Amino acid sequence: MNYHNITKDDMLNGDGLRTVLWVSGCNHHCKNCQNPQTWNKDSGIPFDFDTIFEICNQLDKSYISGITFSGGDPLFPDNREIVCTISALIKDCYPTKTQWIYTGYKWEEIKDLPIMECIDVVVDGQYEDDKRDITLKWRGSSNQRVIDVQESLKQNKVILWCD
């Protein structure tokens, strides 16, 4: 898997100050996507041990609330295994840190993926330019949902996350 960037001390992509991993690879190709340079899975930098070390150094900071996986699409089929492994490692090493994931897939398509055991919040659905709304928190278009993953799994229905 490749990635484009690790953003430190981010407050736009989830609750609190976060570390954001921007992965490469996306097959949604949303019109007016904010990150079209991440669509090609071979673009960016190879993910390696040093990348994990950099992420962990950020998560070691008490003021960092957690990690957000974005891109590209962290749930692009070629990314799923390694993103799931990273997520499980973070859950084991940093159990108090929250994990958010942005994906173009709908909840109904991804709810049974193993990674969901580790994720706290998912922002689902493709960005739809005709539904763009700059007043929305943590999402770009009104069709996207901010979902409380663990509560949704417990209740077997979509439970929206409230801030």
C-alpha cells in the first residue's frame, strides 16, 4: 500500500486533534474530489515500518485524540488488509485513542468488514458535488453520514454519531 501524507495535529477530519493517514487508491473518482492525486494506488510513498513509527510517535502524544484514515479510500480493495492490520495494532497499543475512517463505500457495503471491530466512526458515501454543503461538520456533501460504528454494530442499524 502507498500513502500520500500523514497530517499531524489535524482538527478537520474528526473529533479533537488527530493524526490523518492519507492512503493511495480509490475507485470512486468523485466529481470535484478534493484529493484526485490519491486515486492511483501506485502514487505516493510506500507504506513501511518507518511509517508505522511516525504514526505511533504522533499517537504517543496525550493531546492527540486518535487517527483518521482517509485518502484515496482506505477501504479500496487493495488497501483493506493493511489498513485493517494498522487499525488493529493501534487498537491494541492505544486503546483510548479513537479511530475514524472516511470511505466512499456505504455502511451497508462495509459493516461486516473485520476492520469495523476497531473503528469508532465512519464517514460513509461518495462525495456528491451537487449535494456539497460547507456547513456540514466532517463531511463534504449531505448524502454522507457520520456513523457511530460500535453502536451501529450493537443495534444492527445505522446510528449517527453526534458531537
